[in-house]
Amino acid sequence: MLDALGLIIGFITVMLILSLVVTAMVQTTQLLFKMRTKNLLVGVTAIIQEELDVDTEIKAAATTDATATDPVIPKAVKEKGKKDGRGQPKDLASEIVTKASPLQPTTRPQAFASGLMGGERTWLTPEELLKSTKRVLDGLGIKFKEDEVERFAKRFEELDADLRKRFLGRIRLITLVWGAVVAIYFQVSAIALLNDLARNPEMRVQAAAYANAMIGAADKAGKEPKPGEKIQESAKESFLKIHTKLKDKLKDFKGTGERTEILAELRTALAGVPKLDELEKEYSEILDRLHLQHVQTAIADAKKTAEKLTAFHLEPWGDPNFYRGDHALQNSLGVLITILFLAFGAPFWFEKLKLVVGLRDALKDATQAEVGKTMTAEEKAAAEKKAAAAKETAAKEAAEEKDAADEGSD
């Protein structure tokens, strides 16, 4: 039974390691293509199309001198409005989301970190959405009517579940694609992997060691701050090391939440302090730098995770003939099964690993307890046998002594 559990633990461990590599690639793809921001834009665009009557209003507003010189309004919106009077909801949505962010990146490192780690908004509260929309529409010379305000906010709340569902659907598709890339690249056949684990006890031992290490690391990580919380805490510490005189003003400054929330809280805490804009920009740059370090650390961790696969004889394109020859069909089928397994995701495999490892440990404890009981029974039987032999010996000696005494009396 324990051997069978060891095989299952080994298989789940490999699936978990592969899933962690896939997760790293999915997160990178999501960040590079700004999928959360684009998902938000879809929602805002839909609301503009459904709830705001801007077609003719933009055409009229775009011909005024005030609008023509307003830096808030993107040129594409103005020109399109002049041409055919259409409001271009996508341009408006982009502008609304952009104007919800108080700072724009000014350097390449800032742009990279901001794009990856929150410089562009990935979500807005209804209040933020209304405020930003009002600003953009005011720039277009369009009045945000009271009934539109109410409908706008209500519709945004209704779209929340649909947008999240849409985003998760795309993430699942990307997970499946990256799962295929990883499984094909590392030539992981689920069938061959099970055969190797069944034949190689050393591989099962190595897998068990990795399983225990990953569960232990996860338990430790659960007691520590999340990466985002660490970054925010470090940002505050770094800022106060430079500006020690602001320590009293920032004693109640938490510096947590989304980037815009942190910077807004900073401005409130430092209200009245000279050069506030420069201080806000400096804090933003500290956040960018720490986010970049976090990305670099995540990439290094992904590489270390991939290196663990060598213990299971899994290397990138290790066998040039893997997809050719006599076993091509079997190997291809095994890789296809692996792809389907990886689609379940790292959280699924981690939960299964904890479950099976817990079952193994419980069974091992029960087996050891049973062995202990068996040994106690054997020891008891031996003691009883020894006692009976001693009793028999004592009786024999007593009889011999009696016989000797009888002979002496004669």
C-alpha cells in the first residue's frame, strides 16, 4: 500500500512542478499583454455603448475651440468625432481608465514596472469609474446626466461577474496552451512517467522529498506576508530611510492596497509638505524598483523549479527521437494526457499532494503502531514461555531435592 502511495505521490509531485512552470508562464503572458486592463476596457466600453448617448454630442463638442485645445481628449476621438460624429467608445474607455491613474511612467524601467505591476489599472471601483468618466466627458463638453450616472454605476456592478468569468476563461485557454508547450518541450509522457516511478524506488524517494519540501515551504509561506505586502512594506521602509524627518507624518501611513490607493494615501498623509509631487513621484519609483526585483526573483524561482525535473529524467528536448520511431504513438498519447492533467492547474495538484501525503503519513503511523503492538505480544509470549520454563525447572529442582532428602533419611 505504501509503495502504491509512493508512486502516486511521485506522479502528483511531477505534475505540480510542471504546473508551477506553466503558472509562471501564464502570469508572465497575462502581465505582458495587460489582460486584466484589457478586460476592464471591454467592460467600460460596453457600458459607454449601452448607457451613454455620446454620438451626436461628441460631434458638436469636437468643433468647439475649448475641446480642440483640451489635452485630456485623445486626438483620435476628436478627429473621428469631427468626421462622422461617432463617439468611439473604445477610445473613451481607454481614456477613462488611463485618467484613473494619478501618475504616468516617465522612464523605461518605470514604464516596464508600471505596465507589469499596476501602472495601468486592472480594476476600478464604481466611485473611481464615475469620477474618471465625468472628467473625460467634461473635457468633451458633454454633461454627465444624473440618470446616466446612476445607470452607469449600476451597470458596472452588474458586469463584474461577467468580466471576471470572461477573464478566467481566457486564463484557462492560455494555461492549456502553455501546458502543451511545457509538456511537449520537456517530453513528459504521463504513461512513461508512471512506468519509471513504478520501476525506480530511488525516483519515488526523491519525489517524496520534493513533496515534503514543497508542502513545508507552502506552510511557511502561508505564515509570511504575501509578495505584494512585502513590496509595500519595503517601499515604506526605503522611503523613510531617505526622508527620516517625515517619520512622524507617516506614522499612521499604511501604504497598502493598489498603487493608486497607496499614492493617494501618501498625498493625504503628507498634505502641506513642500514638493509633494516630487515625493509622490519618488515613492512611485521605489514601488517600481521593488516590483522589478520581484519579477526577477520570480523568474529565478521558475528556473529552479524547472531544474527539479532533471531528478525525474525530464529535460528539455532530451530525446531527439521521442516523437519518432516505434514508440512515437505511445509517447504522443502520453504527452496529450499530460497536457490534460496540467490544465487542472497548480492549486489542484497541490491540494491532491497534501491529501495523499497526509494519507501516507497516517497509514505509516498506523503500520508502525500495529508493528509495535505485534512486538509487544511476541515479547509477552516469550516472557510467558520463559516463566513457564523457569517454573518447570524450579519444580524439577524441588523434586530432585526431595528425592535426595528422602534418600538421606533412609
